[in-house]
Amino acid sequence: MVQRIALPEPNAIEEMPEEIGQDPSLLIVDDDEPFLRRLGRAMEKRGFEVETANSVAAGRAAAVARPPAYAVVDLRLDDGNGLDVVECIRERREDSRIVVLTGYGAIATAVAAVKIGATDYLSKPADANDVTAALLAPEGEMPPPPTDPMSADRVRWEHIQRVYELCGRNVSETARRLNMHRRTLQRILAKRSPR
């Protein structure tokens, strides 16, 4: 499934924000090439010096060669887990601001991302304004409450997905732990996530 990023009109993009600081280097790691190009262009217009990578291996190589001040890393990449890139960046540059961006939002992965050093965690589709706000948010400041919070159905779905992952993607074990019929669980897992 191709995710689209919403870009503002060219005249709506402001000049280089003062918050970026002395080092505007930004590494974007995502295996969705059209998304990667669009986000890269949008972030360059906002004043970042963008470098892109489309795999864990390329992301790690870029992080080793030039540890970025900022990074946007997709969680699931074709050749592995984006958290490996987050760890690599964090080992080389402790002050780097890292946002994990994914189409597979789950509470467990958000916690894991923050534990290894991510600054924030955004679910796709996120636009360039959301990414910029997350990268430039002041240290320790709580983000504003969501304007579009998860529905109760989405929270339930997230919980089921978390238990499913913790059970090693074993449907029978997940159904047993959730006290749910196996076929009911299979139907839930086959559907798309609720909004």
C-alpha cells in the first residue's frame, strides 16, 4: 500500500526556521521511494540538508559516515527493522533528534523506539508539518493533545496487535491469551486497522 504525504502549497512553506540550529543535517530512511522523494523535497524547503536512504544497510552506512543532527526513520524496511538505524545513529551522536515514522503503529513498537533513543513516534500518513514539528519540539516539552485521537476500535485493534506480536504471531496462542475464539481473531487480523 502506497502512503501519500500531504505537502503544503509552495507559498505556505516558511523560511528556514531558527529552531533547526547550526547543523541542519537530516537523514530520512524509508523504502517507499515516492514518499521518500516527496518528504525529502519538503524538508529541504524547510531548511534541512537532506540525505536519503531506502534500506537499513544504507541508513546505517549514512549514519556511520555522517551522523545526522536529525533523522526520520521508517520502522519496517525491506531488509530489516528501522530501530537498527536508530540505534546506530544514537551510538554515534547522542544529541540527534530522531522520529520513527511507520504505517504499522502499535504501542509496543512506540515504547521500544523511545527506549532506544527516538525522540518521537508518528504514524503514517503524517505530513511534512507533523514531521517538522516532531523534529523541532523543545526537549522535555509535552506534545499538544492529538486533534484526532484514536477511536476505541483502534485502541482495541492496537492491543490485539501487540498481544499477537508478543505471542510470536501465533494465532492460537493469541486467541487463548485474549480469551477470544480463534476464528474471531483471524477475522480481526485479516481486516485493515480501524481509523
